[in-house]
Amino acid sequence: MYLQRRNRILRQSPAIRSMVAETILTPNDFIVPLFINEGENYKEEISSMPGYYRMSLDNTVKEVKELWSMGLKSVLLFIKCKDELKDNKGTEALNPKGLMQRSIRAIKEACPDMLVMTDIALDPFSSFGHDGIVEGSEIVNDATVEVLAQMSVSHAQAGADFVAPSDMMDGRIAAIREALEENGLHKTGIMSYSAKYASSFYGPFRDALDSAPGFGDKKTYQMDYSNRLEAVKETLMDVEEGADIVMVKPALAYLDIIREVKNAVAVPVSAYNISGEYAMIKAAARMGWIDENKAILETLTAIKRAGADLIATYFAKDAVKLIS
Ligand code: PBG
């Protein structure tokens, strides 16, 4: 048999395979989400996210130092707000001494070079568990955007390097940029969750922060998973409004969207390998049905191959250990 081309030549040994690998993960690719709770020396496993924890601020600071020593360079902060501080307008989100603001300051003080990104949305602070202000059965847009802009300024003043609006209200990127400019916060970046879908895979995250919507769902603001062009529209608008980095979320069921967005914009694209995606791998591995480490690397490589320049993932530490 004579064959002009034998494609298996480039697959025949680990050395050749690594020489021609098109996608290589590095610690620079990852953003590490962190869940912070009140208290001291506290660390509690999130039941639907085995191996992932809610921590008090002192433990979080230790964790951040460890992450930095491993070569990880950015964290994305979420806080668990006390029930008695929650209200419809997310008032606690603007408290200069709130848990988020204290966390930003403590982390930047302990590890100044670590990039601190903060979630901007009302859900952890909302008595309704929605990302915006509720009137009747509606999540109102413009009044919410005003609060999101103030929240962004508050995080930036506390020292956040990037604010990351995850709420999907219309016009929030422009409003946040304007508010940052007006307050002289010219160095704060915006990582916009620009194509964020209403997804069934956020469940474990909502357990982690006790932030599940009290009524209805998030389909009037988060996107319909049937849509592709809408993701491009949303993302182009966010870039126009001033987003420095855009995001597609979730990642795994949306690899086509990541590629579509990557081809459409000239800013870095991030993807969020979300809680449900983490939980699925953990659960299957626990059952002995898949090899966890291999599944982690395959998943993260696929997200990067799809076009993600950055990946927010609960597997960041595992991945860095596996690739080093
Ligand atoms: C809040 C927010 C959510 C996530 C990140 N920011 C939940 C939601 O929109 O309901 C999900 C992250 C994950 O599932 O890992 N706006």
C-alpha cells in the first residue's frame, strides 16, 4: 500500500505530539473564583462542589498567597452576604466596610500584584436573589444599572483591578465606565460577562452563596441558549461601551459561542467554566466513571482551543499542578 500522506506520523510519540500541539495551557490562562464568608479561621466545603470551599477572609488571604506562589495571577471574588443585610436594592453591596470591600483591601495588601476581579451583580445582596432590583414581578433595568455603577466605583476605590459585571442589564458597561471615569478611577478594567446564558448549570454556585432566585428565573435578563447571533450582538455592544475583556458563560455547552465571539472582537475573550461543569466532573470521577485529572485537562484545553484567552475555573489549582 502506498500513501502520499500519513497523518499518524505526527501522533506517534509523546515528543512529537507535544511539538505539534496547537493549544497549551499555562497558569496565565486561569482566573480563580473565590467564595468569601464572614468569620475567622473558617473553611467550609460547598456540598455541591466537592473540594471547593467557602472561606473566611483570613483563610482567603492565605489561599491567595498560595495561588500567587503557584503562578496564578488573578482571582475573582464573590462574597456570601448575611441574610439580615439583604434587601431589594442590594444596599449592602455599596457599604465601604462591607465584606467585599474589606476583602479587596486585605488581598491587595497581602499580595499587591495579584489581580483582583470582583463580581458586580445584586444577587448575593438581594432579598429576592435576583441580579437586579425587583418591582412587582419585574427586574428593572435602569435603576439596577445605577446601583451597579456605584458598586463598581466602590470596589475600584477599595482597590479592585477589574470589575466583572455578571448581571446582563442593558447599558451597564457604558454606565460603569462613565462612573469610573467621573471618579478618577482610570486604571480599573471592566471584564464584562457579555454573553451570559440562563443556564441550569449555575445550581452549585447558587448553593455556595445562597443566592438562588426567590421567584421565577433569570430568563428576562440572561440569554436564551437557543441563540448564537445574540451573543455576538451583546459582545460587540459591550466592547463599544468600554469593556476591556469580554466573557462567554457557561463554557462547555457554549464552545461554539466562544469561537464565534473570539472571531468577532479584538479584545481578550474569557470563558467561565462554571460550577455545574465542575460538579459534573467531580461527580462522575467519584463514581469511578471518568479519570478526573484527564477530564480536567481535556476540558480546559477544549475551552482554550475554542478561543478563550482566559478561563475562570474552579480547577485552576488542579490544572497548574497537572501541567507543571
Ligand atoms: C451572579 C453570578 C452567577 C455566577 C457568577 N456570577 C450566578 C447566576 O447568574 O445565577 C455563576 C458561576 C458558576 O455557576 O460557577 N450574577
